[in-house]
Amino acid sequence: GTQPQKIRMELVVDELGFDGVIVSDALVMGGITRIQPYEKRIVDAFNAGIDIMLWPELDYFDLIEKAISRGEIPETRLDDAVRRILRMKFRQGLFDEEKETRPAPDDEVFTVEGKKFAENVARRGIALVRDTAKVLPLDRKKTKRVLLWFAVQEPEKVGETYRTLIDGFKVRCEDVVVRTNGNCLDLLKLEDAGENFDAVIFLFDVHISLTHVCRPRGAQAECLWTLGNTTRHHPIAVGFNSPYLLMDSPTIPTLVNAHSAGDAIFKALPEVLFGETPFTAQSPVRFPDLVGVDDTL
């Protein structure tokens, strides 16, 4: 439509000076399939400035050709998209026959510079949402024994998946105890058995998929009760992959949003919790309707 075209041309191209390729998100998602029939959304997306479509049907090429023939898509729009794609390929050296073609690196392989960049973003992005118990930052001199309680969907993989995070605490603490999921009274039972920790950290890794909403569930969700059943400790809750834990448990006293999961975040989190790097980010999520949640955060 007119408004998307205006946004693309006046904002992205003219004001921001972007001369690269614009790629759509999936064109089969409910946000667009519910408001436009297939052919119209393809034509409108192309006219709005999308150069490469994600997940159109196999008849996409014929559909675009017919729309151009009917005058629904200007040939200048097609020429613009082709030029942008060819320019991108040229910049990547894809037309240089003498250039050595190297296989793409594995998804898990990153350059040293890329790792440093990711870790810097992680440090700057970790947000302190609430700390009514005033337990952060942790004092390294006083924090010798730490309990890391993982609230996860795959507890059998904790040692492998979160190795970088666990190791980060091991180099800072004398004793690191790891627990996963369990019963809501498990922490209280540990206390009754005489266990004592200088810090208790609950780590909620909420994996997002198309099959469920972005909320802890099952044994993972029970850990929200576990961290509230304590008489001696002031647990710290950390959210990975979801900034919405306060929606499920508005009374969490200390909450940190790490936003995502991965080695960059796992390396940065202990640094931030121990005050080696200060909290600088703010949570992008507001909870004005929840009791005890400050909407200014």
C-alpha cells in the first residue's frame, strides 16, 4: 500500500540512505495472512520495497510477472530490486572469477572480533529490572558458595548447554552447586537440612517456539514457587529468552533480564552480577498493571 511504500522510500532509502537489499519476514505468518489474500500481499510487499521475499509460494515468479503485465507493479520497481541484488552480489565478490570461493563457516564458528562484539553487546544489554532485596552487585570477597538453580526444559543438558556460565562462576567462587527444576519446596528443604549459600541464582531459560507462548511451563514454572519458598536466602532470578517473568510472578524481589541465551551472555552475566561491569540497560518491557512493578523501569 501507499504507507509502506512511503516508509520504505522516504525513511529507509531517502532519509537513512540505505542502498542495500531489503528482505521480508515470512509471508506465511498470521500477522499478514489474516489481513490480505496471498496474491495481494505479495504484490503489496514488492511495491513497498521488499527486494527478496521470505517463503513465498513456488508461483511467486509467475505472479510477479503477471502483476507487471497488468500494470500493478511498475517495471522501475523491478529494475530497482534487481539492481540492489546485483550490487549486493558484486560487493560480495560473487562475480569475480579469480576470487577464491571459500565454504561458508559453520554456524557455531565466529571470528575473534565477532565474539568480542557479541560479549560487549551482552554486557551492555543485561538489565536490572528490580532489586528490592539490595543483593546486587554480588561482593566477590563474601560470595564464596553459590547455588545455580536452572529452570529449564532440558535439565539433562544443563552441564553442556550452560558450561560457559557455570565456569564463569567457578572462577569467581570457591564452591558452585548446580540444581535443576524440582519441587517448589526443594530450597526450603535444603535450608532445613542446614545448607547455606552466599548467593542463590535461579536461571529461567524460556525457549520460544511456534508451539507455545513465551512463558515458563511445567517443572520450569514450578521454580517460580521454589525461589519464593525460602527463609534464609534472597534469590536472584535471571530471565533468558524472555523478559516477561514478572507476568508470572510479580513479587520476584530481584530480577535480571539477560534477554537471550548463548556463550556471549553466559560469559557476561557473572561479570555484571559481580559488578565488574555495571548495569546500564533498561528493560524494554513495561508492566503498568502489575502490583509492585515500577512502570518507569
